[in-house]
Amino acid sequence: MNKDYIQPNNWSIIEEEFDTAQVKSSESLFSIGNGAMGQRANFEEQYSGPTFQGSYIAGVYYPDKTRVGWWKNGYPEYFAKVLNAPNWIGIDVVINGEQLDLFTCKSVKEFRRELNMKEGWLSRSFTATLRNGIEVAVRAMRFLSLELDEVGAIQYAVTVVNSDAKIEFQPYLDGTISNEDSNWDDKFWNPLVVSVEENTAFIEAHTMKTNFHVCTFMQSECFVDEKRIDLQPEVDPSENKIRFSYVSEIKKGQTFTLYKLGGYTVDRNHHKDALLSAAKQVLKTAANLGFSGLLEQQKNAWATIWETSDISIEGDVKAQQGIRFNVFQLNQTYLGKDSGLNIGPKGFTGEKYGGSTYWDTEAYCIPFYMATKSQEVAKNLLTYRYNHLEKAIENAKKLGFTNGAALYPMVTMNGEECHNEWEITFEEIHRNGAIAFAIYNYHRYTGDYSYIPEKGLEVLIGIARFWQQRANYSETKNKYVILGVTGPNEYENNVNNNWYTNYLAQWCINYALENIDIIQADYASDYARISQKTNLTVEELEKWKAVAENMYYPYAEEQQVYLQQDGFLDKELILVSDLDKSQRPINQKWSWDRILRSPYIKQADVLQGFYFFEDHFSTAELERHFDFYEPFTVHESSLSPCVHSIQAAKLGRMGQAYSCYLRTSRLDLDDYNSEVEEGLHITSMAGTWMSIVEGFGGMRIQNDTLSFEPKIPTQWTRYSFKINFRNQVIKVSVSQNETIFEVSGTNDLDILVNGVAMTISPNTLAVL
């Protein structure tokens, strides 16, 4: 299989060959979404070769019963599965009685697939010779509407090349769908009603256990050489599938085209008894616009998104394609309209990992959404966690914590923990710190404090209570320690005093205490409400302070670095550069026992702390820790290269920063981890954006002021990005010789550039 088959292009993902070994990978890479639903890039027509069919609806899930060989107190009872939804894109094509199937055709040539990221559509074209000798040229285009986010549209055109032929289009809805990763082969969907009205069909169904009600719908019309023909379909309904059949005799050289609208109405947005009428209404609106009208809407909607989120790179097409692919997929996954939704690690591109959110959202995604959209979008992500606070308290209670201590889940859909690997579920508790850090990061960036007295302080109190109870006093160290944890480096489990975890715990407690003081002084009514609701006492706060003031940090005097955990120097410290390349990736070549005893780091751990709290440490300290830990890092997490890229840029090591950037930006496009067929790494894509804006652009907030330290890789001639900072849009353009700042609006903006204060005025270029 050729992993490097995607053609370099500034605005599109392009595939120019048909290879059955690449089909599943391409289904991931060419995935489309609109924030409310999404689908892998499956062929519309039948394909009998290896394929991973996938259509997904945001927020709809199934609690698949946990499958483990043993049970431990506190284990979640289920794993929340992102559900493979009823399929509406299918269009079987029969030509002179033979099914069009690229896996069985005599030949397939001139195959081309394009995901146009600038305008938000997917197209595919090819010429195929069927086993019966008929040659056809096929052109298909589809997209999921951003404006009417319950609707998608397909144009499917077949031209007969070498003879007359009878062509039959069979558009269908298929409710006989299951997940590839089901634990027990449960039936996830229960069909209720299949109905037909002329050229329109509906399947009403609900999910088992969670009882989400969904109406899947389609509507079709046919054209010959762009002239609409009035064909009444034959209808083949069953209990959970419905198929239309449109037949026409097509002359050699003529084109038979089917336009199909489809999608879902969901009881997250409508009353369950109104789903059918809602489907009819949205179909009416879409049909009035027509395919071309919907496409024009789509182009305009994406133009608006790109206006603030595009990053332009000159002189390096692969780097340019990589960042736009990452930004495009982030916007396809989450648009910030619904605080009940979040950014799943695979988005709408696969089923691995399950759940709606990990700590990735708070650590990596919120900076992207804050800076490329309005602050309300980021606030919605914070509100999502506030809405799950009671569940986080329940999660902690199951593990023995009391008094409103909150442990946010590693994986969740509704706030309940649904991850069932003990070393993660019980021990990777640093995730709690990312939730608190996101609140701080939001206030630091937006200047909006309102979220904290309204909602955020309750979250901070629950988290601080957890850390105070999770730490225990060590008589031998005369310090508080945190035992039996897994840090961000999941290649170490059940270790003591992971530095990153301990540092976060201390910071979370101090940050909660700081905000309690502010709200008590300045927001008296909010403080009264919160203190009564949480039963906060002076005695409890003293316990918090004792833990924060006496937290233990493992430290190596000889190396002058904080240790990743107590026993790190007891390992056989062989550098990655001295590791036989045949042993990589170690997660596929080594036993878990061997990995756990090795010094190898899956992703930034101590360095993750230095990323979050960069202003707590000197550049010399960062350099010392980077030089110690980076050589042991194998980057076998999608979240790893971005942090190292940012820090390498901070240290002026632009060659290393660039190589880490290229790895994170093209992780999926070049299939670094040989797993792209399972879906894309959506949340790590935000790290790609960070690599440029925070890494090369050096963007920070210093003393409540926007700051930049611009740098540029030698491989680029120029790059530029925009950020929305406190309702002012700033464009930064960096070349090898100069940096240009522009600000929109009517107000001046004070910034720092390389530590020097300057003022940018609207409609004026500030050139350095």
C-alpha cells in the first residue's frame, strides 16, 4: 500500500488512483461533516471490497456494556459508543442488469477523488468497464450543508461511453446498521415506522437503552442531460430499509443524473413526535434551493469560516495542505452552536475511542476555538463541563471520594465515566487539571471573567476537593504525595508522584482559592449562592492550603530537572536515537511489560506542564528539561509533536520545530501511525494550529496583553494567520525579512512584539 498517495495541493485533498488497499484509508481522509452529523467517504454505489461504512449523528450514542474479564469497584458499567447511524447516502447503480461495483469491474481508470476544503464538498469521478462490457463515466459530488445542518446533498451522474444502456438508480435508506466495534453485537437501533410519499422516504427509529429518536430521510429526482424527467419510482420497503428504483433507457453519450437529498432530524432538536414533520419541512426548504442553491450556500458558509481561521503558507505546499486539512476537519466536527456537543477524538470519521470528549478538548481545542471564532463558542465548551459537574461528583463518589469532590471522566458522552482500562480510568487523573486550566485559559485570553462566578467556581471547588483528598501526607518526605497515577505519558502506569500531576494539583487548589477570594470580595451574591450550595467552610480551605503549600516534586539534583516520576532514573536510559528502528513503533513491537519498564515517553509529560505553565519557568529551565526529555520521546501519541514543536520554536530550534510541525499536520495525510483507516485524529489537529500560532508566531498573553515572538522556518517564504482577540481580529504575516500586523475594527490595539510594546491602528500596516 502506498501511504504517500495524496496529491500536494493548497486547497484540496486529491487522490488520483484507485487502489483497493487504500479504500478504507481514503474513507477516513475524505470524510465530511457539518458539526451536526458526518460520514466517512464511502462510495454511494455498492462496493463489495473491504470498506468501513460510517455515518454519525452528533450527540447520539449507545451505552455498550463494558466487556472485561474481571470487575473492579468503580469500573464504569458501559462504554459510550458513537453510533453508526442509518445510512442515507446509498445509491445502487444497475447497468443492463449488472451492478456497478468498482471492486468487481473489469477496469477502473481516470479515477479522481477530491475533498475541496475551500468550498466544503467531496467529489469523485472515474471511468469503469463492467463485466458485461458496458463502459460508463461517473461523476459524483456530495456535501453536508452548514446552513441547513440536518441535510446533505448528492449529485450522481452516469454517462454511457460505448453503447446504449438501461440504467437503474436505486437510492435507499438502510437502518440495518451496526458498529464495527460493538462489544456484544447488541442491536443498537430499533425501527419504528417506514413511510413513503412520492419521491420521498423516511425511517423513524430509536436507539436502544438511550432512546434517542431519529428520522432518517431521502428525496430524489432524475435528469437526462440536465433536463428533469418525471419518473415515478418503484418502491421496495422492508421493516428497516427502503429502496426506490428509477429506470431509464440512456443513449450512448447521454448522461443520467440522480439528485438525492438526505439526512436526519433528531429529538435533541425537535420533539420526538415532530421528527417526521420536521424532516418534511427541511426537505421542502432544501428542495426549493436545489442542489446548486445549496452548494452556493455551502461555498459562502465556508468562505466565512476561512475568513478568520485560515492559515496561509507560501513556499511549502505540503505544509499548507496539512494545516488547512486540520483546520477544515476541526470545523467539520464542531462549530460551537450547541453546548451539549463536544469534540470527539475521531469526530465523524470513525468509531475508535468512543465518547464525545477527552481532556484533549480543554488542553488543545479550546485555544483554537477561542481564537478563530467568538468567545461564546469557547464558553459553550466550558459550559459542557459545568453541565456535567454532578456526574463528575458521582464519578468521584464511586471511587470513595466525599464532600462534593469531582473527578471528570477520561471518556464520556453524558458526564459519566465510560472508559474501562484501570490504569486510565482510575489513575490518569491529570485530566481534572485540564478542566480547571481551560477556565483559566479562557479568562486569560478573552478577559471575560463572568463565567467563573456564574459557573466556573463550582467546577474549581469540586476539582480542588478531589486533589486535596487524592493527596496523602508522607511522614518520610514531610510532604504531600500523590501515589498510583498515570501521567500524560501512558507508557508509565501506576507510578508515584508524576511531576505533571502533582504540579497541576497544587495549581488547581491555588487557582480555586484565588477565585474564591475574588468572588467573595467582588461578587457577593454569587459567593453566597455558591458557598451555600457547596457547603464551603474555612476549615476545609485550610486543608486545601496545607496540601498546596507542601506538595512534593521529584527532582534530580545532578541533572537539575524535575523527574517525570519517582523512579524515572531507575530505568535503563537508552535514547530513542540509539533504539533499533526495527523496534518502532514500540506500541506495536513490544510487550506492555517491556514498554512500562522503558524510559520511552509516548507524549509530552513534564513538558506538557512546561507548556501550560511556561511563565512559571525560565527559558533556561525549559531548555534543560527539553534537552533531557525530548530524546526519550517516541511521539506515538497524536498529541505529542505539537507541544514539542511549540517549545522547540521557543528555544529557537527551528529545524526541530518544523519537523515536529510537519509530523503533526500530516499525521493522517501521510498515515504516520499506519492506522488512518480507523479514522482521523481530530483533537490533535488543534495542536497543529497551535504549532504555527503559538510556536512559530510565538503568540502568548503576557500581563493581560497580546504578545508575539515571530519566527519562520527556512522552508517557507511567508505565512500568515488571523486571531480574534477580545472581539478584534488581528492578522499576522511573517516573512523571512519582516512581520506585518493588521487590526480590523475602529480601535487601536496595544501588543508586545519580542517584548517591546507597540500600538496597532486600524487600516494601517504595522511593519517590523
